Amino acid sequence: MKRLCAVVVVLVMAGGAVYSAGPFFGAKAGVGIGFHGNGKDMEDMVASIESVEGVSVDETSGVAFALSPYLGYYFTDKLAVQTEVNFMFGQKKIWEISFGGFSGEITGKYTSLDVPVLLRFDFINRPALFGALAGPYLSIPLGDIEISAPAALVQPSSLEVKPDGVTLGVALGLYGGYPIGPGRIIGDVRFILDFNSLKGKDSGQTMELIKRRGITVTAGYEISLGGN
């Protein structure tokens, strides 16, 4: 019996050495690769333009810069909750209009502050880290929505539209890391999808402009205070 008790104590102590719940924090930077959709009003506008004979509209999305400080807490050796402050600079949607010998671009561009609350699960965490995360986020537009177009196509050729409301969405992704120094380098790839469209208000009229979706790829450094 004494030997059995000793074995149990050793196993518990060993388990405690491997598992150490607690807080962690870090920061990442990278890019957001968009393939945004249109809000309802913009979709109606594009359909109206394309209904004109000889006119075509080609839609693309730009690349944004992402900067993300974050913190979280491990409840077990594998499960954690993580919240972030994600600055997404220069998110862009482009509508290229062509007819006859003319071609011009209408561009919508804005910056947002995304605040996700994510569940994070480590499939592997010794010594390398690999896992998956998922959760909802709130996206708050920062500053005006900048809309520009060729002067030959529309006047005025540039507008600064006030955002009207916030958007909600969901993020799903994978992450990995490896210990270096007091913490670990970490990389993150995730898919983001807004549930509702970005709205802008101009001259008292609100329009649904862009329905954001894309992939973010970031890398950074993370320090765990709990030993994970």
C-alpha cells in the first residue's frame, strides 16, 4: 500500500510539472487577404451598372495590414480563452468598371478595430505548439470609409463616408509555435467572416457597402506566465 501511495504521489507531481494553467500574452503582425462580398445596396448598384449594354464590373479585394496584441488564460493544460485587440489597416474592396475604351476603379477603403473572444485548444504543446481556435468578434470601424472613383465616372471623385454601426462575425483558425527565449514564436492563420455588412451614411442615407470575409496570416511572440 505504501508503494502504491508513493507511485500515486509521483504521478501527481509529474502531472503538475507538465500542466500549469495560467495567463499568457503576446503580439502578432501580418496581413489580411480579403475576398469581400457586397452589401445589399452595393450589390444593387453593381447589378444596375452591369445591366447597361457593354459595361462590365470586375471585383477584387486588397491586402490589409494586421496588428494584434492579445492576452488569454489556460484553464487546463490544453484549453484556453483568448481575447485580442486587432487593428486591421487599409481593408479594401475594388470595383473595376469597363466600357468601350474606358476603364476605371471605384475603391472602398477603411480601418477597423476587431475584438474577438476565442476558445483555443492545443493539440500539441510540448515542446512545439499546435492547435485550433474559434470564436465571435465585434468589428468597430475607425475613422471614415474612404470611397474614390475616376473623375470621368462620377463627381465628386472622392468621398469620406461616416460608418454607421458595427459588424459582428466569427473567426476560425489554426496556430503553431516553438519555444525560443522566455516565450515562443507563434504563427496564426485564420478565416474571418462578417455576419452583417459594413454600413456607411452619407447625406442622411445609410448604405450597406461591404460584407467582409478573408484570411489573416500573422506571426509574433507569446509569453506564458503559467508555464504552458
